Amino acid sequence: MLPDRDRQTLSAIEAELLASDPALAEVFSGRDMRQARRWSLLLILSDITAVVMLVVGLFARDAGLVLWGTVAAGALVAWHIARSESTRKATADDSEPPLTSLR
């Protein structure tokens, strides 16, 4: 446990870091990384569920499972595309400016 004086100093440093560079402060907090891992895990589990629904529905000749597996797969494809677009956009904002065409 830190003494009160050290805690106050640490709080002042954290506040200064948050005020000067919020993006860097978020990296140190680690919340975004944990949240991104959770969403990735949920997306992978959803993918597996949709594939299992399709396969079981095809082998069992259950039209309902095939239908819902197909709907789930379509929604997951859209989710993957949207996620990759947002990731690409976030990295493009942090990187160099776009290249201009050579004419």
C-alpha cells in the first residue's frame, strides 16, 4: 500500500497524463485491449455456433437450423466486415497521411 503522499503524487501524474495525451492514458489503462479481446472471443464463438448450426441442420435435414445458421452466418459476415472497416479506419487515422496519386 502506498502512503498518502505517494498516492496524491501518482494521482497528479495520472491526471496530467490524461490531460496531455488521452490516447496514451487509455493504452496504459488497458480497458480497451481487454474489451477488444472480449469482442473477438464473442465473435469467434458466434462463428463456431453458426457453422455448427449449419452442419447439424444439413445432416439432420432440419430446415430451421439451416435457415437460422444461414441468417447467423450472414449477420456474422456483416459484423466481420464492419469490424475490419473500423479497425482499418482507426489505424489509418494514427498512421501517415494517405498517398496522393501520381499524375
